[in-house]
Amino acid sequence: MQTKKKILVMIDWFVPGYKAGGPIRSCVNLVLALKNEFAIYVLTTDTDHGESAPYQDIPSNEWITGTLDPAIHVFYAKKKTLTVKQLKEQIDLIAADFIYLNHLFSPYFVVYPLWLKYNNKIAGKIILSPRGALYDSALSVKPYKKRPFLFLFKRMKMDKQIRFHATNERERTAIEQYFPGSNILVADNLPDQNQPAFTSVGKIAGSIKCVFIARIVPIKNLLFFLNVLEQVNTTVQFTIAGPVEDENYWNECKKKIAQLPATVKVDYIGAKKHEALTAIIQQHHLYVLPTIGENFGHAIFEALSAGRIVLISDQTPWLNLAEHNAGWDVSLNDRDGFVSVVEKVAAWGQEEFDKKSLAAWKYAGNIIKATGIKEKYLELFS
């Protein structure tokens, strides 16, 4: 019997963590899709993004199975005592055929493995998924830290020793801009295969329930939508869910919330575990995310999969949504366009809402059923 090749996924946060958002979901969907073809190992930390206390009831500093799937081995390194020596020991122990790195600027889980590869200390093939880190919108955040790293990365010709995983053509272009001639394979993000059953929610013409689920940081652009709500001429209940990562930005948002008209009610419910999100989404009529830039946007897909139309910016891969009756992707230069959509959906009665919601659910279902995505991942790890 032929032994399966090994994939070692290195990522700062993994399940049961959820506060880092999309990258966790991307890796979860990847390892679940490939668990039958490869022996899967995940090297991560024992603490969620932005937290100081480790996960409860999960042993640190040992390889275990069962936190995600019995076939997937996970090592939760104790974050408070993590060293490069410890990482090197585990990388050597697994001796993976492929090492899959996420993002670009993680000191332990990207920079250090690349340094090992540069010094011929790693035999396995390195596959690097930037996860949108090379987009202008991402590089504009703390550029004084990121630009020097990119300069050294290129100077050392690391891009010639690895394969890049781009999740769409836009990301391929971003990679080629910084690292022309690199080995790049485009493979769309794998969507969650478990679509919930379609359910409706009560809809009265003249009012709307909107929900925003994302990290509270400037790039997610919550303040933009709060300014939209200041202009709408309808009754709105707006729910905000997600961890506050930028207190100054959140304070700006709270000031704007206090200035909204009496017809707009806002409720902040904090960060929620991934398994709770579908029920939250299905209690609302419209999912909104006026993001400045998304590499994929797992929450967008999860809203569609839950049978809810979306109102998002045109800075994500989810474009031309209106053609599928699944929602709207509107330019951030067109605030009136956002206002118009909120008022349009608010005016719907139950019949129109159910019709459009079902269309969004079917659109997501067709994406889940699409063939060829897994084959691209098998090519990626070849």
C-alpha cells in the first residue's frame, strides 16, 4: 500500500479559534477536502487571535486528533513559550512533502519557515498563500513593517524557491506585480460544503433587518455603512457582530451610532463562534459588508449559503451578484447606491423577500456543487 504524502499546514490560528476570520475557514475547508488523499498535519498556536488565554480542554505542545476531524493531526504550540527551536523540531518530526504557509508577515509561521528553506533546512516543497496580503489595501496598513520584508524576500530570491497559491486572478496579478516570473497556481478558495436548509424570516414592507459580521477594523469599513444608515429613509434594525480589533476605530463608529436617527436601531453583539453565525444571519434580511478589500470573503459566501442576499462593495471576488438575484456589489464611490439598495429591500414584502432569498441560496448551492476546484488543489500539491 502506497504511503500518503504529507501536508504540513502552518498558520497562527486554527479551530476552535474563530476571531481571525477567513484564513481559518480557508484552511479548514482545505484540509477537510484533502484528508483522503494526503496525511494532514496542522501546526498552530493554542490561543485565539487577540486573546491571552489558551483554548480550554485542548492540550498544548503535543500532536492530537479530533478537534476538527479524526484524520487531521493538530499541534497547538503553547503561544506564551513558543520558540523557533520548537517549530524546527516539529517541522523536522513531520518531514512533510509539502509545507503550506498562510499570509506573508507572520514571524513564526511564514518568515521563519522561509528562512529555513533559504538555508536548505527544509526538504519539502513550500507553498505560500498570501491571503490578500499583497493587495494595495492590505499593504497600506503598517507599510513600514511590510515593505522591508518584501524587499528582503525579493533580494533573497525566495520567490524562486517556492510556489505561490493565488485564490483568484486578481491575486495572481498582485503576486506578479511584486514577484514577476514566480511559480503561481490559481485555485479558488474551497467553500464550506455543508449548506444549511433554506429557511425564511418574517418580512414587513417598510422595515429591514441588516447584519454586519466581520472584524471591527478600518478595512471592513463599518463606519461607511453607518454613514449610509444616516441617509436612509426607512426603519432599520442593524446588528453588528465581530471582535473589536481597533478601539479607536470602534470609538468613531460608536459616535456615529449615537447620531443616527430614531428610526435606526443598532445592536452590537460581540464576537461569535463560527457555528453560531448561520442562525444569526437567518434572523436578518440583508448581509452587508462595504469592505475596502477581500481576498475571498467567507462571511459573504456564508450569508448567501444561508439564503440571504448581500450588499457588499465591488472590492471582493463576488461580482455581478445582481445578475444572479443574489445581491449587489456597489462601488464605494457610490454611497447613494448603498442607500438605494437598503431602501429597496426594506420596501419588499414577504413574497418578494422569499423569492430573492431563495435565489441567493440556490446561487450558493451551485457554487458548492461546481466541479474542478478540488482538482486544482491536487495540482497545487503535486
